[in-house]
Amino acid sequence: MPLVEDTLGRALYGAFGRAVRNCVNSNNGEYCAIYAASLAWILEQEGANYWGTRGAFDWNVLVELCVDAIRVAKSEGYPQYLSNGVLEAERIMREMGHEV
């Protein structure tokens, strides 16, 4: 039986992954900008403790979704007040070794 923390982490990954994927698939720049900043922060924190799942939304899949969300936000546009979050998400992804 998985630890409670693992179950909660997977539930968070699943919910966040579905939300981000829906925004990316609908080319919604504003919501991609909102989610990218939060997702990048979570991925940065979790990267040090990555346990590697084979679920639908493991860490690697969420990294790809985060990069996609940043790209959609930049290509489709987002309100100016979200620019700091997008810049922070880009910085985190680059520091983690991902091209955005």
C-alpha cells in the first residue's frame, strides 16, 4: 500500500496535469501563464525528491506540460500582470535544464 504522501502527490499531479493539458490543448495563453508558474515551482520542489512513477502524470510528463504551457502563454499572449510568473517559470525550467 502506498504511503499517504505518495497518494496525495499523485492526486495533485493528476489534477494539475489535467488542468494544464486542457489549457495547452485549448491554446489558452492566460490560463497557461497562470498554471505554468505554479507548476514550475512544484516541479522544482519535487525534483529533489523525485520518486519516478509510471502514472499518467509522472514528473517528466509534467515537465513537458510546463514547457508547453510556457510556449502557449508566450505565443497566444497573456495579461501583463502575469508576466513575472511566466518569467519565473522560464527561469526554473532553464535551471532544471529544459529549453523553453
